[in-house]
Amino acid sequence: MTVRLRPHHLLCMLTFVGKGYTAAFTENYIRIAARLSEGEDILVVDGPDDVCAPMLGEIDHHCLCDSVTERDMKASGAVEALLKVPVAPGASILPDNDFLARMREAFHAGSIREGCQRCEWSPLCTGIAASGFEGALVVSPAC
């Protein structure tokens, strides 16, 4: 199977520790983290993705807001620059050990965090990165 992620969720997955907007959102994201840790690939999508799914039925969810679309564009550009591969809708990414190590190193250094600007979770993510990503639920797939 494939996990569908919008570009800024490539950043969020690095620091996801089981906290989220609602219980349904968090439970869903925990299942997605497990799938990624088992080696499922990522399909980059435009707009709401598998992480957003529980929010789409809520009134005033932010998944379609211009600010989130802007966050996707910034994250896509930063990740493309780092990995030297396209990160546009339709791109496929394998979240293997090399991918996660490179992404986390750049995230910790702040070089791919343009998409994190004005995000309410940014302070939490900064702390998780500073701890060496302790407790992050997306881990390298077992060999």
C-alpha cells in the first residue's frame, strides 16, 4: 500500500509523537506512522491527504486554507532542494533510513523548515528535534 501525504506532512512526520488536533486525528496519524515505519512508500499529493482525513468532516478544518497550501509549497521546495528529487504531486518517496536521516538532520538544522512558519506545532517540533527526535513514531523500516 501507499501513504498519501501532502508536502508539509513530510516535515510533520519527522516529529510526530502522538499528539494532534483531536483523538481521531491522533489515532489515524499513529496508524500512518506505523505504516511508514513498516516500509510503505509515500505518494505526494496536492491538498488533503491521509493525515487530513479525520479533519475533513469537521466544520472550519484548516486543510483547505490558503495558509496550508502555502506551507505545502514551501515544504516542497525545501525538500526538493535537499533531496535533489521532485516533491510535486505524483512523486513517490521511500521513507527509508537514508531519507529519514537526511530529513531529520536538515530539520534539526532548520534548513527545511520554511513550511513550518506560523504553525502552532512548531515549538513542539523544535523541542522534539532538539531531543534527537526522541519519541518520534515514524522510524526507519526494519531490514
